[in-house]
Amino acid sequence: MSDTTYDLIVIGGGPGGYAAAIRAGQLGKKVACVEMERAGGTCLNWGCIPSKALLKSAELMASLKKAETFGITVGSVEYDFAKVIGRSRDVADQMANGIEFLFKKNKVDYILGKASVTAPGQIELTEGDRKGETLKAENILIATGCRAKQLPFLPVDGKRVMTSREALVMKEQPKSVAIIGSGAIGVEFAYFLNAFGTEVTILEVMSQLVPVEDEEVSKTLERAFKKQKIKCELGIEIKSAGVTEECVSIEYVKKGKTIKLDVDAVIQAVGVAANLEGAVSESLELKTDRGFLVVDDRYQTNVDGIYAAGDIIGPPTLAHVATFEAIQAVNGMFGAGQPRRVKHFPGCTYCQPQVASTGLTEKQAVESGIEFKIGKFPFSASGKAVAANASEGFVKLISDATTGEILGAHIIGNDATELITEYCLAMEMEGTIDEIHNTIHAHPTLSEALAEAAAATHNQAIHI
């Protein structure tokens, strides 16, 4: 056992884990962070960051195909798929190097390996160069995140059947692909592969794309995807699937009709499961719910001194939520502030058109029984959007009918993920539609649509 006693040991080096370690380092604490692969975790190395690099390549490809619209002739456009994938890995490597630098800057001991909490205040390194070593700490934070779920009837082989992880490093572009699941990961890969000419079919058991989003947003995305020639099969049930040397053969039922689909590859995007296996000794009885760790308002588990934050404590499983939770947990454990649980957060999907939202959907508002109003503004009436040839989509605001307080916001369109934060800030401050409307927005900008949607609640929007 090491003679060193840390103030905090963090297990997991993703957006929650590395943020916790760095924050504790800023507070002058002695910290160690144990990560099984590389600093940055799944998000930075196998999720958010490399996937956005791929999507940027797809956006550029799509823009080049529309260059004539802007009066620019580019001729034949060619691409190197291996280089597209390679660039995404380079981006991930660059960002991981940045996290490792921040660890050094904040005097965080970075340990590459796996760890298991064996007792309050104690962990054992179970893999890596320091395997078998025991470390002590006043506090332990578990931030081991989630892993992709896999369909039991369609085992992942990394070639024809993939999760997002394998898809991020695919060596060859498939001519055709079925994407099972239409959450953020599913529709992002659909957009990416379709932009480079892959024939894409989305298979979704629910009746709408991006099922957590407002129904009106989902229908708009479905129409956009159909224009892009992405096939969306919604409300289906998969009956069977099998892999041969030539293809993956899938049979599914839609409206009582059995349909057979043969594709080069399948990407499973059917959700995530808690990544807790091996992280906690069986002798420790940490309370869980559906596999996720249960924590109190200070992010402490049912065992004193053992905390958890990020995806491992359950939905919303988003990188920015994990960062927020981890920082709150550290601030609380070291008396640097009263920790807060997540209330308002943005959900972002980076296909084109982009989707971003926060708060209640219209359906949820109806179900809650709240008296509400809706303000909506189309990007087709935005001068900046039309000038940029990005007039698809709209902004939709849901507000309390009496007070005007914003209850939910939904954006589909160009740069939606950059725009949503204004509404998140307003909701955090219990802002109203009138306060948004009365804030001068620069012209011409896409952000003007945010003010116009607020004004539209009272039928005062100028440009519709």
C-alpha cells in the first residue's frame, strides 16, 4: 500500500472525471485520476470530439456539392475516406494531450489503468503498470460513465456489426448501412455516412426520429432526412438479423408488413448502460437503480466518502452534464460552494439540420396540465439564414401563460447547438419571453430568431 493519502481519487478520466480532478487541483488538493484508456475518456476519445470532426467533414462535403448555389464552380469533388477517419483520430489525440497537460498544470497524478473501490477511502489498481497497488484517499469519486448497449441477437464483430466506437474507426466506407436507433448518435452517423454517398436506412422502434425531442422538431428532421435521401423506417419491430460474408440481413415488421433489408454493415445506436463492472468491490454495497449509482444532493453515495457523478448516476447521459455534476461534487466535498443538482441543460444533436433543446416539450407541457403559450419563428424568415442558404427549421418557445417564464425551447436548424444556451441562461435566471424579446439582438444574426420566437408568443414578431 502506498504511504500517500490523497484528498481525492477519481476513477474515470472522462468529462466528469478529469473535470473533478482538475477542479480539486485548483483548490490545492492532492488528487489522483485513474483512467483505463486515455485522458478524456469515451467522450473525447470515442464519442463527442471525434464524431464532431467526422460531421465537420460531412458538412464540408455537403457544402461543396451546393457550391453552385453560391456562384462557385468547384468541378468534381473527391474524398479520401481513410483520411476523413484519420483526421478525427488526430483531433481526439490533440485534445487528449491537452487534458494530460492540464493534469500536470494542476498537479494531478494521472494513473493509466483500472481501479476498484475496495473499502471507504481505499482503491486497488486492478489493471495497468501499477496493478495490485492499493491507494488511500479521504474522498473517492466514481465517474466511470457508460458503455454502448448491444443487441443480443446481433453480436458486434467490429466489421459488419458495430457500435459507435467501432464505427469511429471503420477502415472502409460501407456502400449501405442500417442504423438501429435514431437518438443523437444514430442520426449523426446517418448524416455523416449519407453525405459521403453511403445508402443509409434508419430503423427505429418508436414512431419518431430523436424520440426525446419535441414531435414537431422530429417531423421536421424526418422531412430533411428524406430530402437528403436517408430512409427513415419508424415504428418498426426487428424480427431477425443475421451476418453472412456478403452482408447483414435484417427482417423487420412495419404496419404488419414484413420487410427484408440486406446491407453491408449495421451500426447499433440503441442507448447506453452504466459502466460499473469491476469499479466497486462486491463487499461494498453501493445503492443502485437500473444499474446506475444512487447519490444524494451532494453527489455522495450511501457510503460516506464515496461520491459519483456523470453518466454513472443516470440520465441525462451528456458530457456537459457530467462536467457540471463533477465540479459540483468537488466543490461540495471541499467546502468551495453548495453543490447543485442538474435542473436546466441543453440537449444537442449535430446532424444537419442541427437539433437543440432544453426544458419541456409541447407534449410534456400538455401532460403536466400547465397553462402555456407557444411562440414560433421559422429560419426561412431570417435574413442571415437565407443568406447562408440555411433556412431550414425553426425556433419554438414554450412559456407559462400567466408569468411568461420559459418552460422549454426547441431549435432545429443551422447552428442550433450554438444558439440554445441563451435560452438555458434565461431559464436558469427564471427569465421570461418578454426579457428575451426586449434584449437587442444583433442584425443580421441567427440569434434574432430567438427574440422573434419570444415576440411571436404575443403575435408581435416583425418578420412573420
